[in-house]
Amino acid sequence: MAVKLRVLSSDNAVLGGGISVKRRSSILFKLLALLMVFGLVAAACGNDDDSEDDGALKVALLLPGVRNDNSFSQAAYEGLRDAVAEDGNVETEVLEEIIDPTDSLPALRDFASQGFDLILGHGIEYVDPIQQLYDEFPDVAFSMTGGILVPGSVTSNNVVDWLYNVQDMAYPNGILAAKAVIGDTIGIVGGPEFDFVKTMHQSFRDAALSVNPDLNFLEGFAGSFVDVQAAAEVSQQLIDQGADFIYCSGDGICIGAAQTASAAGIPISVGFGSQEQTAPDVYLAATVIRMKDLYLSFFDQVRTGTFGTPDGEVHAVGEEGYAFYPGGIFNAQVEVLPVNMAATVDTAVGLDELQAALDELVASIEAGEFAIPFPG
């Protein structure tokens, strides 16, 4: 049985919090690095004497961030790692920090040309490139994240779409923040000003206001899912304006938000990953995505020829047959992490009470007694 997981990256530097961040100093270096990466992939595939005989599924994962960002990219990497270990007959390549279409399109094409069975584009950044390529490679299965948010996006017999429920990612954090904050002002830090990011922020506000209708909110955007420094600066601006609590809606930027909250001594909750290692004194809790079971189901579908829309025809969003896989608390693809009982920051109620509030919310959802409303 073949179990392989290779991560392709170059020129790694370390920022605060021990996070490895790849830096390319010039366009030429960027192109050379990509050529080197693709050469490594080709060499690895060409030199593996067992790859033609062991029947292993070949899977590629593209990440917009790094695999250890404590957030969105790390969730996919860990999900694939765990799925590969459980399956036992998968060979995998992981490519990090691929955001720009001038990088992602050739990377996707290269993996498809090498005969990869399944390519996972973990991010809305990969929707357009996948839409350009899927018809050219009908024997390759593509999974895109957030295609349902992109006008004109389609699925087919070799394309499926996945997205987490944005309200499931944000609402628990809002309940926690409203109960924990000492004061009346909460700062919200997001990445780009995308509609779905703003929707998460609204869900957070809805939850917080359901606990305390007198709360005030400040909002800022880093303009990127990966710019840690920009998020730190936005967080500091919100704190300077009176924020008593910071909520970071997700991705690698939350490292910067957590560092800033720690320096100011105010609590923080986050989406997409724990920041306990970054700011153990002020980090309270987080929501995360869990991808292992979804990836295992994709492996099975590719092997059995059931991947994509049932009739193999292209469908637009909203039409019957669109191959869309939603993730949420209801199917364990969104998990509410336990409250950090080691936090030393002051909160309006005890940490045990915060944990009880989250437990009650999750239990009601799992029992079908409550469904988090989508912001209207």
C-alpha cells in the first residue's frame, strides 16, 4: 500500500509565532521556484517505480497559505494528511502559497498533465482556473472551494464544489464574545472585503446581539487572507478606537490579530483555527473546519466513477444536480473548539460558563433543535 505526502515549497522564512512563510524576492525567482517545484513533481513521479503498479490514487492539494498557518490552509493539509493515512493507498503532493492566477493556472495544468486523479483547489482563488481547465482534462477530478459564490461557476462530471456554512463559522464566536467581553465594544478583523467575509461578520454580530443588544462593533479589513502584518495593524487601530475584544474571522491573518490582542491584554476569538500557541494568555476559542471525511469520500467517488454531477452534464448554481457539498456543525465539518482554560485574560464571566454556553449551542444544533440562521 502506498502512503505518501510531499509538500513542495521554497525559500521559507519564519515570522513571529513560529509560522513558516515562503517569500519570493523577485518575479524571476518566483518563476524559477515554480519551475523547480514542477521539476521535483515530475522527477518524483518518474522515479517512483511502484507508482505504475500499486494502483495508488494520485491527489494534489493547492493551498493559498502555508500548511501551518493555524487556519484555513492548515485545516486542508491536516485533513488530507489524515485521510491519506486512513486510506492507505494514496500518493499526494501539496503546493503552498499559490494565490495569483498566473501561478495557480499553470500549477493546476501541470498536475492534471501528470495524470493526477484528483486535484483539490482549497480556496476561492482556484475557482476560475478550475473552470478554465476541467473540460480540457475530463479524466481528472477537480474539487473547488467556494464555487457557489462565483457567478457563472458550474460543476460537471469531473468538478465538485465545497463550502463551509459561513454562519456556522461565525455564530459561536459571537455568542462567546458577547458573554466574555468586559465593556461594550467588539472589534472585528477580516481579510479581503468579500461578500462572504462580510456575511460571516454579520452572523457574528447577530449572535452577539442576541446575547447583549447594547453592544457596539468596529470593523476593519486587512485586504488579504495571508498578510499577518496588515491584520496586526488593523487590530491595533480597532483597539485604539476602543475595542474591548477582538474577533478575527479567519485565515493566516489571525496570527497578527492574536499577537496584537495579546500585547493589549484583551481577549480574542477566531475562525478557522486555534491561536492558542500564538497568544495563550488572551485566546479564548475558535471554530475550525475538518476535511478528512470529505476527502475520504472524494477518494471513494473517484475510484468508483461517481464523482461529479449524477448525469455528467454541466449545471449552473441553483440548478438540480449541482454537485455541492456544504460543511457545517451539522455534519462535523465545522467544529467549535473548547475554550482555552489556560487563558489568563479577564472576562465578564468565568471560562467554565463560556464553555457551557458553547456546549449548549452545539448540542442544540446537533439535536436538530436549532439551526443557525443565515444573515438576512
